[in-house]
Amino acid sequence: MGLENQKDTWIQLSISLAFGAGAFLAFCILRPRWTGLYAARKKQKDEASSLPDLPTSLLGWMPALYRVTEQQVLVSAGLDAFVFLAFFKMAIKVLLLLLVCAFVVIKPVHDQYAPKPHKHTNGTDDDVLSIGGAARHWSPLDYESSGDKDKDDEYFSKDYLWMYLIFTYVFTGVVIYFLVAETRRIIEIRQEYLGSQSTITDRTIRLSGIPPELRSEEKIQEVIETFEIGKVESVTLCRNWKELDDLMVQRMTTLRRLEEVWTVHLGRRRVERSLETLPIAQPLPPGPVLDGDDNEDNLLLGYSNGGGHVRPYSRNRPTTRIWHGRFKLKYTIVDAIDYFEEKLRRLDDQIRQVRKKTFEPTALAFVTMDSVATCQMAIQAVLDPSPLQLQARISPAPADVVWPNTYSPRTRRMLQAWAITAVIAGLTVIWSIILVPIAGILDLGKIYKVWPQLAEFLNSSGIGSSLVQTQFTTLIISLLNVLVPYLYAWLSNMQGMISYGDVELSVIAKNFFFTFVNFFVVFTALGTAALSSWDKFGNGSFSDTTQSLAKSIQGLRKFYVNFIILQGLGLFPFRLLEFGSVALYPIYRLGAKTPRDYAELIQPPVFSYGFYLPQTILIFMICIVYSVLQSSWQVLLAGLAYFVIGYFCYKYQLLYAMDHRQHSTGKGWTMICDRIIVGLIVFQLTMAGQLALLSAVRRSLLVIPLILLTWWFSIVYGRSYKPLMEFIALRSIKRGSEQEDIAVLEEDEPTGYDGQARRVSTGERQTIDEVREGGLRFINPSLIMPLHDVWIMDKAPRAGGNHPNETANGDGALE
């Protein structure tokens, strides 16, 4: 392929390098200066304290980051981050091996034996064809047999097509080999890691489908212990806490409003922004003393003893408008501080009264057993002969529970899930409608049919054609891949899932569905073929439509190369720079008024696997699909660069910059593997289609056994490996004195977890899950959360909060 045909790629490479290099240089300069942003996790999280401090030099942090071992990643970031980075390392190994094969075998064979283009009457005897006056690149699929064998052999020999079949089998075997090897390694590390700790999560069962006659803590404990699998340590029966949760939401809203009006009154210059000094206790400023005999309605409306307010400060006190009367058509202007303080006091009294109530029990409970082994035996067994009754599942971490969903009825949650599924289906149609015309821009021939003048202008302007066809489309697709995940994350939160970890896994599934179906299937197949084949399809020429769909795979190779280059070289440095946080910081800074706002402003941003993992899996799939086709080395080289840069970018963010709270214990790995297997089947179907359209029908049929073997492998993989990625094997659990000897990973030990995670003595550094869950228990925070006063300078905490004798009783209330 000549330089002219690579013009679009060179332009994309230049643009991506220019923007990416600028963002990377800015990050290197700002990193030691803005440690509150770029080292937020290292500064504020205890679990990251074991990580080495990175040098402050311009590029010195890169070798230090590279030397951070897998053991340190596991200790400081947990299994989820370890699995995420392990996928990048596996992808690098696979793509490097495939790239070597592409350079050594595939590319020379294509250069030597690939078909030569036909001579056209318009004089285009190179690799450019003319369609409707617009040029497009030639593909091997443009060859059509004339029926004259001697004339056909003049162009190429089909013997080279055996390479397609052989490397389809070889590359499938390579991917499956690495998949199994990495899965076995992750399982070994996961089992040793989880078996060496004893967190409350690892000892807790999420018990659902509890019949009405068993909905009490005593009866649940009695039933579980009758199974003779172990002792029950505690039971938390979920109850209908909606009234209390709503009051706590109202209280937080009122508290924030009170903090805002106090800040306005005292002046912003008085607000202390340091997180370490919050809250600050100062003498209570002079103010009006409320008479206990005052009518409560008068207090809320701002009247005290029938008189006005005492304003001890020269600065006017802020006011607010209170609507009242029939249909809320009347209003009264009152002192805002007094109004919100009185409203907060009423809410606190109401919350204390509600906490003493006995709430209605639900069909869900968290049962904490006396040991990890007992818990694992319970969740891997069938407890009740009745369907959907007493179902034991793995429990989320206490901080990971979405408590409002625990008392939502199962039917309601099922209806929410079905409704969201219907919405996703509708959105899929909408995205398809949007993507089809965008895909049509890739071919000047299609533009010529719709807008001949534009096609002729782009055909005469080389740079203009590249900017419109390649750069514009890759930019639009990239923006969709950035914005759509936010919508799908919101939809996942609406499904009523019990834990944030389940929500995160749902976001991964939904966003991958979008990227794979809409971006790859719809964009590649329908988008490229629709405009050129719609008229033929309407006339009943189905074979022409099928041929166009197959050509789209090869025809979009350059687009995918440019897309991967933009994501890897252009956008990864911006992610490292945390461009969104940097750009939005001035806006959030202007909106921050209270110390609470400033405290939230400097918190580490949360790393969401659901936003980054789906696109990464898709790019790996694209590299596999194009691995044998002509010029496959370009896709593989771009993909290799993407995963190398992405590994360093995400490693830095996961370890030093961003927080990640979900406790899914690496379950995302099974989702990665399932989707890679789908990618292998797509790869095999693509190669079968390529061989069939090149008249190698018998060789295309030989791909069918490989498709069946891959499908069989997916079944065996699910039965053999997935249970070990979900449960803890009883043999892996360390008991008695053996458990006291288990330690976290030490940096100077060999690679691998087994045998190197030994505690020097009991009580030394714990695993990250044990650190996160220290002192936590399964109880709705609304039941025990202290009723703190405002965070504000010159404002002492009121005599609020829980009374010293307030404790939770067995019914989930306070005594």
C-alpha cells in the first residue's frame, strides 16, 4: 500500500500525537504541583500507604511506576484492580505474538500472493477504484471470478487462502491458551487471597426469599443452625426503613441549606477549606434565644415572642421565602438561619422518634456466620425445597449495600429490570439510526449518491477528505463512547440492585452491549452496506447485499486503525491528566460555599470499571477479527500501542490518583472472558465469510468445526472455572493457627501469591478488604448515623446527635 493510501492514518497519527503529547507533558508538569488531584488516593487512603512515593522529576515517575509489582497492586488496590490490569498484560502478550506472526508470515504472503487489481477503463490500474466519480481503495474482495481459469490465474493463485484457515485455527488456539492460563493464575491468586482473610463480608450470607413466618432474627438464626453447618454470629433482617431513610435525606438537604446560609452570613473568607480542620468548634456566636413556649409554627415562620429577630452582627442576616396558605400562594420572608435551624431541630426529634419504632420486616436478611468455611458451605448449598425460598447468595460488603433497595419488593425490582431492558432495546434502535449516516461518510461513493457536489469537493481535496471522512467520524464515535456510558450508568442505578458492585457489573454489561452491537455490528455491517445496497436489496438482489456486508469488514480496517490510534495516543494522556476533573474544577470551585463543599471537592475521583473496560474489550476483539486480513499488522500495531499506554495510564490512576470502592473480588474477569469468546466466534465467522466470498467455499466450511469447538469450550469454561471465580473453595480457607500466619504480599518475594503472603505476626498489615471493612457491620446507616451539626467556622456543634444510650435493638430500632 502506498503512502497516498496511508494518508488518513498519518494525519490521524499526527493529530493524536500532537494532542496526546501536549496532555502528557502537562500531566508531567502538573503532577508534582497538584498532588491533591494526581496523588489523591496516595495522600488520603490508608490502603495506598504501602506504595512507594513517585519521584517529582518530569519523567522519573514512569520507571518507578513500572517497578510496582503485582503483589503491591493486590495489597494496595485489591482484586478488582489486579484483574483489570491483568487483562491489559494478557492483551499485550497476545497482540505481540500475533503481530510477530503478521510481520513474519501474513504480510509477506499477502504481498506475494494477494490478487492484483483489474485494469479499469477509466485508467485506474493501481489500487484505487472509482465509484460515481469518487475514489475508494481496492480490496481483495473486489475480485470476481470470470469463469476463465487461465485468465483468473493471471491475477492470483487461491492456494494462499489456506493461510486464512490455518491462522484462524492458530490464533484461536493462542487466545484460548492465554485465556485459560491467565484464568488459572487469577483463580490461584484469588483463592489464596480470599482464603487468607476473614472479613465480615466473607462470613456473611445474603438470604432472600424468607417466608413471612420466619421473618425475625431469632427464627432465622434457629433455621440456619438446624442445618448443622455452623453457628450464626448475627442476623440483620432488612426492614422497611423508607420513612427513616426519607427523613435522613431531608435532614441532609436541610443541613446543607443551613451551612450555606451560615456561610453567606459569616462571609466566604471565614470558611476554612482544609479537610483536616473540619469541623471546627468555635464559641457559639451571639444570636436570638428561642423561648421553649413559642408556638412551633411561629418559630418556623421566623417569629419569636411575637417580635422580630435580634441581629447581633452588622452584616444583615440572610432571609428566605416561606410559602404557605391554600395552594401555597402566600409567602412570608423569614430569617433563614433561624428557619433552617428550627427545621433541623424538628427533623432530629422526628428521626429519634422514628428510630424507636418497630419496622415491618422484609424477605431479605444478612446472616453472619462464625467462619468463612461455614458461610461458603451455606451459599454453595440448596437450603430449602421450595422454589425461590431461602436462597443463600454471596453478600456484598457492608459499605457496598444499597439499603433503599433492600426493602423494595422483588416484583418491583423485577419490573424495574424489565423496564430498563426495554429502554436499552429502544436506545439500541436510536443509536443505530444515528450511526448509519455517520458510517456512510466513510465512503465517497455513498456521499456521491446523496450529495454529489460534496463528494467531488472531498475527492479533489485530499486533506479535506481525510478530515471529514476519517477524523470527523472517529471523533463522533469517540464522543458517543464517552457520553453514552453515563446514561447507561444512570439506568443501571435505576434497576434496584442490592449492591453497588452489582451495579458496576451491570454498567460493564450494558456499555459493552452498546459498543459491540451499535459500534461494531451495526456500524460495520448496516452502516457501511445500507446506502450502497439498499436499492439492490429492494430489487431482491440479496447476494449483492451479502457481498457488501462482507466487504465492510475489510473496508473499515483503516477506520478502526484510526479509531484505535485516537483512543491510545490521543485520549489516554487526557485521561491521565484527568481533563474532565481539571476542566470542571473551576466551576465546582465557584459553586463551593461551605466547608463540606470544599471537603467533597478534594476527594479522589472514583474509578469506574464500567466506563473503561467495555471499550477496551471491544478494541481487543477488533484486533483479533482483523488479525489475518490484509494489512492486519496495522490494526495489531495500533492495538498493541493502545494496551501498552493504557496499562501505564490505568495503573497510575488505580494506585495513586483515583478511588475504587466496589467489592466484587475480581468477578469482572469472567465477564471479560465471556466477551473475548464472543469475539473469537465473530473472528471465525468473519474468516469463513471472507473465504466464501473469495470462492474458497470448502475452506470456509472447515471453519465450522472451529466455531463448534469454541462454543463447546465456552460451556466447559463456564462449568470448570466460573465457580472458582465466584466462591471460595473450602480447601483454600486457612483455619486456626494457619490463618494467623497468613500475611499480605511482600514486595521482595517472587511472583505469585502462594507461599509469599505470610504475616510476620498477628495484627500486622491486613488485606485491603479487611482495612475497608474494619469495624463495619450490616446495619442501615440511617439507624446509627450520628446527627451531626453544621460544618462551619465560628459555629459550634449544637447539643444534637445521638444520645449516649441510643443503641440498635433487635428489631432494627434504637433503644
